[in-house]
Amino acid sequence: MSFVPGDGAVRPLVPPVATDEIADNAVNSDKLAVNSVITEKIVDGAVTKPKLGYKAVSVTIPAGALSGSSDPDPELVGGAIIGFYPSSVLFATALGSITLSPTGVVGVTILAAGAEACVFVVNVLKQ
């Protein structure tokens, strides 16, 4: 059986194309339609932390300060903040804001300065 694009074949093909009929590296992300891969088709363990496309960024707010920031990170440019948590036990004030700058700097502001430094981990979805 052969397939020629635009030959008027009705989809899905019957019988379907078997795995061994597909050339190695013939199917890549550019050839997959949006929403074409569903959860049930993903092998358990195939989606690992490095493949999720997010980065955990530690931001320290020094003792007596109201804010802290990370270094610029090109991986975070155009990303989105998807979560955070205080990683230091000494966090005892209200959070003011968390920002992501156009240069990939994560900033954290608190409402009252503490006597000890506090550290936040901010999860940023990379673009």
C-alpha cells in the first residue's frame, strides 16, 4: 500500500499505517497536528522533569530587605510564573509580588522585612 498526500484518502486510513511502515525520524513535532497526541498515547515515564519545560529559580531576600531577584536568564525570557514556595523556614511575612522581567529576571517582594534572609523557589514555565 502506498500513500500520496492529497490523493483523496479518507482518514483515518483503514487499515492504519503500521509502525514498521514509518521511516525512522519521519515523524517530528512539525508534522504533528495541535492536540494530536493524547495522554493515553504517552508511554509511562516518557515525560520527565527536564522535558516539562520549566525551571525552578531560587530567589533570596536578604535580612532587612523587602525584595530580592535572580540573575538574568535567557531561558526564562517570554516564560510564565506557574508557582512558588518559600524554601526557608524563616519566612514569616506576607508576599507582595513575584515578577518575571523581559530579560528573564525573577523578582520577589515581601511586605515586611525580616531579621533573617528568606529564600523563595519560583517555578517558571519556559517558552
